[in-house]
Amino acid sequence: MDAQLNQISHQLGLALTRLDLTLAAAESCTGGWVAQVVTHTAGSSAWFDRGFITYSNDAKVEMLGVDPETIARYGAVSQETAAEMAAGALVNSNAMISLAVSGVAGPAGGSPDKPVGTVCFAWCKLGDEPQTERHHFDGDRESVRHQAVVCALTGLLARLK
């Protein structure tokens, strides 16, 4: 695990512990990397409930309750889908806060409106509406995925402050 991810995860664990919150992660393009980072942190069982790796659209629908119409209308890589992923992670877990990541890591799969490197994020606290962002990251598949993990975790950390 690289030092940057270790540090972010440690800070996130301190913040979640201080606020007495547990986290669930709903991941698509990161394929469980968020969960890997947070579970690498000693003591994370106190603040990380579970992760959902919902790589396919069917998994997003079946595991998280994403509306198939949302995917049909906006695409799997959209702020709308990410918001439903984050909300679904809360419904289907014991967590009190969640994050969701869905994107196009490449090298193929991009489109003119969603080029490779497009990643959508959502963060949701129990009882609140999801907050979403869309980013574009440069680099190869590994770089896009790494940047997405950093963004997902730092975005959550910022919302906890």
C-alpha cells in the first residue's frame, strides 16, 4: 500500500471513530480497491462495515437497488447512478455513511461525453441526500483507478470535517 493511501485511510479512521460512524463502500471501476485500502488500516473493523463490488449493471441493481431506468437513462457512469449506489449501500448494510465510485478506467470503453478517465462519485450519510461529483483523471487504467480511490476517500474525509 502506498504511503498516500495509508495516510488518508488512517485519517479517515480517526474521523469516523471520533464521529462514531461506520462506512460502507459501493465500488465499480475501483473493483474493491477502496475496501482494500481501508481494511489495510489496523482497527478498521471498528469503522468499516462492508464493501459492495458492483462491477456489472446487474450487480448494481441486485445488490444496491439501483433503478434499471436510472442506468438506462443516465448510464452506469453518472452522478445519478453513483447517488443510487451510495444510498443503496446504506440500505443494504449497517453503515451510517457510504461512498460510491463508478467510472471508465480504460483503456477502452469511453465515449465522447464520457471519455476514459471519467469517474462519478457519491457520498451519503444516513438520513441525508447523496452528494455527488464528476471528475476526469488522466493516465492509464491503474492511474485512473488510483486517483479515483484517493478522490473517494478524501471526498469522504472532507465531508466529515
